[in-house]
Amino acid sequence: MPYIFQSLASPSSQAFSAGGIKDAMSSMRVSVSKKVRSSVDRLALQNDYSMVSISHIPVELLGDIFRLYTNNPRAAPLGPRSYKAGRNPMVLAQVCSHWRNVATNLPALWTTIRISQPTKCHARLVNLWLERAADQPLDVTLTELDNLIPAWAILTSLVARSEFWKRIHIALPLDLLSRFAQVLQSPRRCNMLESVQFYDHVIVSKQLFDCHIQNPGWTIPYLRDIWTFFYTSTSLRDVVWTGELETLAFNSSPFKQITSIELRFGIALDAEDAVSFMQLFPNLQAFHARISPPSSSHSAWKSHLPTSPITFEHLDTLHLRLDSSISFLFAHITLPALRDLKLWSITCGIPLFHDFAVLDNFFRRSHCQLQKFHYDDRHAPESFMQEWGSLHSLQFLVSIYWTGKISDSTVSLLTRCIENGPHAVMPFLKDLHFTSCDTTDGMIAALLLSRASTLTDCSFYSKKGKGPIDKRALSTWGLS
């Protein structure tokens, strides 16, 4: 998926020599992430053309290589204009006329557009990308659109292709809000749209800023119109809501369609609200939200909760940022499909759970097979971690992140193996991260040695520092 960045030139274009597919794959292998290298290696082993010249590489194989390359983009940095076009398909088109021919005729290479701080050059390139993408689904990210003239030119071109939007992430200056709402009016459609993250951003004009201060509610009808347009998509599944739900035409959202929700800045629910809110989405699979202390205010969706816990059959991902104890929520939900749980305390006061029994009952009631558990609560008692060793739901964990203190007893628990067999507790762990270790020198080394065949990523931090045995063991893993 290509990127359009500030810089059109890239050192990557010099990485492809004319020596043949072996050189091309070698350069490609260096460019992509470790996860993708195996795919490149597999292509190299399976093909019979490793020594032929570039011009004789079969078009089908070139297409596979190009897709691997462009579908593994570098993460775009935030801030100054320091972008590298390392995943730009224009690089491929600069190698030779044959590669240019193949690249320009593969629409899938031109479907992703990511622009920050746009210029007139970007506006021209967007039209080129859209032409080459043909009727393929588009993935669009537009941020820092302070330069209003090219930003509007880009938006106009993209809106003309709204029927091909698949994923959009737009941070829109308020200066363009009313115009954007107007161009989205019927009969325009967006039926391919699956994922939306849209929010108003900065105000560029001083005159508009003064008007905004005097009339803070002027944006509401435009935001409602824009979100109402997004909700017309019969494919919409994933939404990121920012601001106040009432301004996002929330009541018009396709409740039965949506499977993934992230509530961001300005939206916080108390635990009771959260349960009632989740009930509105019968097919919810992923929920990301901030949970605030109990509120006396009445939410439009708040309902009387039944005495028995509510089962959410499909929810497999739950990520919560927490300002208070979360016992109420977990006492009122059952999640049999849960695979990924992240609980992140953003206050420095009390533990997330006063009583382990609430979490214990939740896991026993859910009968889930949790694979990722991120528990960020430095006040959590170590006994919680040790109690988890007896829970069936946590024996399938692949990744665990724990910020509470751990001592020798916890490390011993995770090191212990069944005689001539696997580990007695959490035998499938691949990622293990402890941020507050208070252990005897050699304990971490023993843990690493016992799980060397399965661990792929780990980190251990200690305020008092590590002893020489643990230091040597960690250095062999490339860790400090």
C-alpha cells in the first residue's frame, strides 16, 4: 500500500540493481520487516528464475514481489516534514521500463494514500494515484491539513471517488468543515466504506477562530451531516468516535453492523454506562474506551441492568483506560470469545480491582481462552499474578504485560515445568514483559533459559538494577 509523502525521491530506488531477481529480492528483503522477510525468502526459493535479468522476470512473480514491498510500509513519523517514500510504488517504476509497465498496471499498488501537510504537488499526485487505483478499494489518511488550498483540492478529488473508500482517517480543519459536509450530500455514496476515523482538528483562519469562540455549537449540524453520510455505508464495521456522541449523529449509526468501536478524546463512560452502551451493538467484537468514575448524569443509552451478568458472545478484544476501580463492569459482563484484554490505569490512586474474586469469577464464568493480557496497574498486588496461574482461561496466554511488582515467587511459578513436559503455568507464552522486578540475581536468567524455545520478545525492568547473572542472560537476547 503506497504512501504519498513530501519527498518523492528515495534511497530505495538505488537499492534495485540490474543484476536480476536475486539482487532485487536481496534489496527488498532489507527494506521490509522481519515478519515479511520469510515471504520474500519463500518466493526466492520457489521460483526458477533467480539468475535471469530483470526484464525476463515473469510478470506474475514481479507483481507478487511488488505487492509484498508496497504492503509493508514504513510507519510515517509525526511532526516535521521528514517523510521517506520507501514504500512508494513510484520507486518501482523508476528501475526500468519493464518494471514501470508492471507497476503502473497493478491497481492494488496505488490504493493507499497517506498525506500530512499537503502541498500542490500532493494534489497532483493524488489524481495520479486515483487514476491508477482504478476501481480498487481505497485506504486514505489525511492529517495536518493546514495548507487549505491543496488540502481542499485533495479532498475534492477523493470525494469524487467516495464509492471506492474502504478506510478513511481524516483530521479536518474547521475551515473546511462546512464545505466538506456540502460535497457529501446525496446522491453521493460510500458503500465500500468499512472503517472511519474522522474528527475536526485545527482552525487556520483567525476570523473563524473568533467566530468559533462566540458560537461554539456551529459545527454540530455539519458533523452530524458528515457522519450520517458515513452511516449510509452497508459495509461499515469499524468506527473511531471523537468528541461528543450526540454531535456525531450517534442515534443514526448502524448498530447491528458495527463490530469495532473506539471512543477517543472527549468521550468517557462510567462502568454502568459502558455496559449499557455495549448492549446497543449486538455484533460487537472489539471495544476500546475510557472508563471514568461513576456519574450521576443520565446517558441516552443508560438502561436498567439485569441482576445476572450480560453475555457478549462475539467480543474478543477489550481495551480500557481506567480512572477508577473496574470491579462493577467485570461483575456485570461475560465474554466467552475474549482473546485480547488490556486494562490500563491512568490514575495513581487505587488498584483496578479491590478484590481478586471479581476477576476470578469473570474468567471462570466466561470460559474464554485469553491470548493477550496487558495489565497496567502498578498498585496491583503480586498475589493477583500468582492466582492467575490457577485460572484455566489464562493458560492459553501468548503475551502478558504486567506493571505491578514481581518477586522470586512469581518468577519461580513461571519457570516451573511439569516433569519431562511443558511449563506448568502459561506454557504458550511468547511475549513476556515485567516493568517492576524485585528478584534475586539469576532468577530472570533461569526463566529465560526455561522458556528459550518459545519466547520471542521479553523485557524486564528493575529499579535496583540487575545482577551479573541476569545481565549476561539478557545480553544474549540483545536486551539490557
